[in-house]
Amino acid sequence: MERSRGFTLIELIVVLGIAAILAALAAQSYTRYAFRSRRADAQQMLLAIAQAQERWYATYNRYADDLGKLGYDDPALSQHGYYRLVLSGVDDAAQGFVATAMPVDRQVGDVCGSLSIDNAGRKLPGGEDMDVNANGKCW
């Protein structure tokens, strides 16, 4: 009796199971990568706002108290719309500022949450997310 050539059903099920596990791992890795790449949208805008604030300070010896004075909408959306940016922390003397980017739409699930930069150049995630940024991975 000759044996027929081909794969058995069990062999096919094992191969499909392995392929499903690899696909699940790849999808999870892709999701983390997508959050990280969209985070660059906020980082770029925050750095641009900080730079505009320094130009404003050099001209008027105080920081601007709203984004409209810097040429942005108030509140502004990042270039690709993944973050909403607001300016806060400007006191009466206007000698400091905090620019904050809050995630919107698809970026809401990011573990880093809100990102911010202040007049001293400190780059932080939101106060509730300090543990996530322990090694600086959010910036």
C-alpha cells in the first residue's frame, strides 16, 4: 500500500495556530509603534510653541498668555490632529509657561497620556503619568 502525499489535518492546525500567535504579537507591536509615531506630532508642536514663546519673551520681556498671540488657534490642534494643545501656567508677571498636549481621537489610549514642556525646557508627561515616563521614553 502506498502512502498518499500531503499534510494531515493536525499538521495544518498546528501551522495555523503558530501563524495566529505570530500575527497577534505583530499586531500588538504595531499598535505600540503607531502610538509612539503619533506622539511625535505632539512633541513637534510643543517644541514649536516653546520656541515661539522664547521669541515672544525676547521681544516683550514676558511670555504670551495665550496661543493666539503666538499665531496658533487657542486651543490648537497638532499638525495631524492627534493632540489638542493648551497654554497654561502663565501668571500675572508672565515669567513662566506650561504648554500641554492632550491626546484626542485614536491617540487617547497612549500610555504616556498628556505631554508638556515648560519655560525651563522640562519635558514631562502629565502628572498622572509620571511612572510611565520613568526612563524618559515618552519624550
